[in-house]
Amino acid sequence: MNDVQVATENLGEIEHITGYVKATLTRCLDHPTTKVWAMLTDSTQIKDWLAPGEIELKKGGRAKLNFGDSGIVIDSEVSEYEANRLLEYSWSGSTDEPQRPIRWSIEPKSTGTKLTLTIKIPEDEVVDRSCAGWEAHLIMLQAAIEGVPIKFPFEHFQQSRACLLYTSPSPRDRG
């Protein structure tokens, strides 16, 4: 397992599992779990840090996000759900694409909430871009939860991606 850092900030852990690269990004947020959960699940708040869309909060529910300008539309199914604790769906556009599961879990802590994002990226895809993109969206989530939504932090994305390029276990990224 590799720890990935940009400057002195630990971004998360990356490991290779059969057919996938799994990245785990954990953040401690100074907010109650109810507020963090709403940021992950409420369509009026998701748009402030991820994309406009809607997630049906039940196993088998629909997860649809539209990244307008890029032309990317995520249309998948909620594969795991536990109210106020766990949400998982695929970061794929259609059933023709490989599954790219993302799993959000939250846990109350004395000072707020521990948020864990686990993503699985097919090993033949560009791992550094995916991980750096999710890192950037976590920064956007942290700003939005403070009430000051920001645009995609492209400079941080580039720094994260450059760091990940040298630490990723994916054969495609090393070639």
C-alpha cells in the first residue's frame, strides 16, 4: 500500500487489488454527521461541490449526476446504503462501461465527523487522474460545507496528479 502526499498533506492510500486500484481518502471534518451526510446526499447541496443531480437514497436507487460542460453524465445504481452512514454507487456513465465503485462512509467523532471515500478504478484506466479528481472534489466539499463553495481547484488537481503519477501501482500509469 502506498501513502500519497502533496507537500506535507497526506491525501490517502492506494493499493492494487484484483482488476482494480483502490484508493482510500479520509478527512476529519469539524461538522456533525447530519451536515456531512446532507452534503453527500441532498441534491441542493451536491451541486455545490460535485455536480447537479440526484441520488435515490435506497439500495437499488438511481444515482444520476450531470457534469454539464464536460459532457459526462453518471447514471448508475446505489449498490450499498445505510442511512446517515454509508452510500455506494458506481462512477460509470452506463451499463456498457466498467464499474467504478465509489463508497462514502461517515462516522461520528468527538470533534465532528470522519469521512472516508473509497474508490475503485479499473487497473487499465488512468488512476492518477481519477484520484486527483476526487481529491479536488473533497476540497470543494470542505469549502461548500463551510458555506463558501469554490470552483474546481485545478492547480491542486495538477499537483496531486503529478504526485500520484509516481506512486500509483497501476501498470498503465508507469508506462
